[in-house]
Amino acid sequence: MQNIAIFGATGSIGGSTLDVLSHYADCYRVFALTANSRVEELADLCAKHHPKIALVADASQKDALAQALAQRSLTDIEVWAGEADLVKLAALPEVDVAVLAIVGAAGLAPTFSAAAAGKRLLLANKESVVCGGALLMQSVREHQAELLPVDSEHNAIFQCLASASDRDRTKARLILTASGGPFRKRMDLSDVTPEDAVAHPTWNMGRKISVDSATLMNKGLEVIEASWLFGFPPDRIDVVIHPQSLIHSMVQYEDGCILAQLGAPDMRTPIAYSLGWPERLDGFAKRVDFAALGSVTFEAPDIARFPQLSYAYEALRAGGAASIVLNAANEIAVDAFLNRRIKFLDIAKTCRTMMDSLILPAPTCLEEVLEADRLARVKTREVLAR
Ligand SMILES: NC(=O)c1ccc[n+]([C@@H]2O[C@H](COP(=O)([O-])OP(=O)(O)OC[C@H]3O[C@@H](n4cnc5c(N)ncnc54)[C@H](OP(=O)(O)O)[C@@H]3O)[C@@H](O)[C@H]2O)c1
């Protein structure tokens, strides 16, 4: 029986993880659930899954969480709160597996904590790889943590690289697939609304990642993520638009062979794979019916309409803290867009402005990563206020 702590349990990945776990109650115990501020949703999950610990990151909501649990007669559940408790929970000896499903750079500290404690990390929070980069990977190695990527593209690459020798890896290319998002065929993006942007054609996800998919920033973050996770330089990582989201990503080897991982677009598949690895658990996703599918298609990404994908390559090549600045600028701009303070096209403009104006050295520890992130957020807010 393994104890599972889900960071970001009230989100889309959190929900999919709980769904997988509910089928394996004899192997995995839901040990801890966290949310940011949505205490009623968290309390509802507690009523269903009975964790030992419920944690709300927004410390001002601690009493509200205690009350919500009491209303459901769940007074035996420990109530934790605040960022320091998130970090403590990720390193708790009783936790075997940390599912890192917080959205944004807020996931950095618990991810680093779980890595330093040598846990198995089911890592969905791509922003912590984008910002933590070499430091996170070094910590995973040093503390013999197991990092299983939950992002479907990286989970696919993880599987496609499984049998590759070191020599094969140094010559292979990664091919990340992208659905193209809701605006693949929309030429005029000047009047896009938040509702348009979160309506993803193939995946059902949280609001921030849905907007990132619409701008192709999500694919850009994934290029950076893939570079760190698998040790590939940017010039050996390609992106291809594949609207059916059947192929989750591919590896092309030196002899021309391509290994691809396919399946229905359902996040429960990579979550179950990461949970069971190195064995496969029974899956729940719909089986692919090739005959009914008809055809699968591919096209090049349109960088003129979606420049943020190229910004990610640029940040990766620039090094320093460029990826942290890009990520922070994007998070602030997406939030402003979702709250109707800026237009859709201003998201990319804000990222461009910040990449040109804030050049910071490469961080040497987590504290410096967090400081670069903080500074980039402050500057981005100033830019948006102007
Ligand atoms: N959704 C997908 O299919 C998918 C696929 C691949 C990768 N990912 C990655 O997985 C991560 C989660 O995505 P999602 O779509 O599941 O997001 P989501 O639905 O928006 O859920 C986000 C979760 O994080 C919590 N949270 C938000 N801000 C926080 C903070 N400052 N401190 C602590 N917790 C905070 C939220 O709590 P509240 O509910 O209280 O706000 C919620 O539990 C992202 O990094 C995303 O890129 C997602």
C-alpha cells in the first residue's frame, strides 16, 4: 500500500488522478489532498477519499477549511495550511508518491521538496521544470528521486526512449505533437474572448493551460520541459501540429525509425502509467478504433500567428533566467487576459517585452529561482499597468 499526496487535488489533473486511484484502493491510499483556496471543493474531495491531511495553500483559508470539514463530520482529518506546509508535506516520510498538479510556478517549492526527499514524483506541473531546469534535475539525481512525467507528450517520449542506448539518445530527435488549439484555423485573433480561448478541441484542462494551448505557449513550455527532462538540446526538438491528438509524441532515431506513443486523449492514461511504472496498470481510456478514425494529419506550427512557441526556443538557447522570465510574464499575462484586463494578442506582446527587457543570470539555488520569478512578476505587472 503506497501513500499518495496530491498537490492541486481540486484541479483537472488532480481529479483525473483521484479517478485512477479510486480503481486501485487496495494498492494506493489517498494520504493528502491540497488546494489553493477552493475549500468547499477540497472538503468534498475529502468526504469522498478520506485523506489523513487536507491542506489549503492560501493560509487565510485555514479556518474555512476546518469549518467545511467539520460540516461534513470530517474532524479526524488534519488541517494544514500555507506554503511552508506544502513543502513539509512533500517531504513527509509517510508520503511515497507526490502527484505535482499545482498550476504555475507556485508548484516549484513542493516539487523541489519532493525531489530532495527522494520521492516518486508524478510531475504534471511543467512550470517547475521550466523554471527549475538543471537545478531540479540535479536534485532528482542526487537524492535518487523517481521523476515520472505526467504531461502526455513527455510521458510518450519517456516510453519511446525506454530502450534507447546512450549513443542512440545523443543522435535522436524528439518530435512533440500539438493539437494546434482552438485557433488553428482562425486567422484574426484580435477579438478572442477568454471563453473562446479555454474551449480546447481535444483536451479538457484547467483554464491557464487551456489559454497556453491556444497561444502555443504550452508547446513552448513543453519544449523547455523536454529539453531538461531528457537532456536534449533545442535543435533536436521539433514540434508538429497533429489535430487529432492521437499520437502523443515521437522519437526519431538516427536510422530513420520513429517510435510513437498513441492513445485516446485522456490524462488518466499517463497518470496510471506513471503510478504503476515499471508495470502497466489496467487503463480506463477509450480504446482507439483505427478504422473509425479514418485519417490522421500533420502540419507545421504557424509561428507568425503564435510567436510564443519561438520565444520558448529562444529562452532555452539564451539560458540564464530567460525561461523563468518568460514563464512568469506568461502567467501574469494569461491571468490578466482571463480577467479581461488585456487582449489575447497582448499575452505574446507582454512576453516579448519582458524577454527583451529583463535579462537575469542563471540561478544557482531554489531561492534564486524564486527570486527571479518574483522579480519577473513585479516587472510584468508594471509593464501591464503602463
Ligand atoms: N489539465 C491537463 O490535462 C494537463 C495536462 C498536462 C499538464 N498539465 C499541467 O498540470 C498542472 C495543473 O494543471 P490543471 O489543468 O490540472 O490546473 P487546474 O485545473 O487549474 O488546477 C490547478 C490546481 O492547483 C491549485 N493551485 C492554484 N494556484 C495555487 C497556488 N498558488 N498554490 C497552491 N495550489 C494552487 C488549484 O487549487 P484551487 O482549486 O483551490 O484553485 C488546483 O488544485 C499545470 O502545470 C499544467 O500545465 C495539465
